[in-house]
Amino acid sequence: MKAAFLLLFSLFYSASFGQLTDREIVNLKTRRTVDDTSFIYSLPYPHGAKHLLIQGSNSHYSHKDELSLDFKMSSGSKICAARSGKVIAAKFTSNKGGLKPEFMSEGNYIIIEHEDGSTANYWHLQYNSGMVKAGDSVAQGQLIALSGNTGYSAFPHLHFQLFSKSGKQILCRFKTQKGVRYLRPGRWYRNK
């Protein structure tokens, strides 16, 4: 019951206050962020699958000043590489999660470095679900892990975030069934 309330609250709160307007997206070309127009990412789940974006960039709930995306996914949903690259770090040893500070370091993750030096971070992955390890090369769309609820997390979801080679956050576009889009919270997106 508590998880259902948190989900409904985060959906309302994120949809109400976490959306970036088109003007804000255009204005994100600041020293703090990089607008990635050189690559269009695949959604981080299999072709044909559809998931709800529950929290977007700069959401007041837990993404304040953070360009990251939370996709609502049942535990065990397939996670795919949004872009080809090399796995530089991965952890799948935790089965702990919750909304206490002690769970911050308990999240399972994969970090993939792309050919331009940018990295994609995939967080809250399911215990022992890794299908890749550090050093592996991955193709765009390749199955890499399963979603979970590990680390600082209220319910099962995928937290996805991009960084440039210099460490700046990247706001990127994705290929969706309805075309290339900057994603907005409170909307469903089907992978083309």
C-alpha cells in the first residue's frame, strides 16, 4: 500500500513539476550541461516494450539539478544498452533497497562508456541479474541486466543518466515509436 501511494505521489509530483518545457530544453546549453545532438539513443529496454517515465530531468522529487530519467518497470524487466560501448563498471551483489540513507551504496548498476567518452549509468538493477561484466563490449539494444529495486529506491524502476567525457550531465534524445523525442515524465514510451 505504501509503495502504491509513493508511486502515485511521484507520478503526480513529477508530471506537475518535473517537466522541462521546450524552451528550457533549448536553454540547457549552459556550462553545467551538454545537449547531445550528435547521437540519438535507443530506449533502454527491448524493441516493442513500453514503459512509463515516472520522473524526468530536474524533477523536484529526487532529480533536482540532475539530468536523469526514471522508468517504472516491474522487477525482472529487461534492460538493454541504449548505445554501443564498453562496460567499465558493474555491480550485482546487493539485494537491499529502500528509502533510508544506508541504502545509497546498495544499488546495483552498470556503467557503459561510449566511443566519444560519454558514459551511460543504469541503476537499481536486480540482484545477480548481470548479463555483462566490466570489460565486455556491448551493442546498442543488447540485453545487459534486469530491473530491480536495489539501493535508494521506493519501488522497482530503472534510473538512467548520461555524462559527457568531461563529467557534465547530458540531456539526450531517444528514438521512440512516435519519432525522436526528449522524454517527458508522466508519458509512456514504446521502443521502436
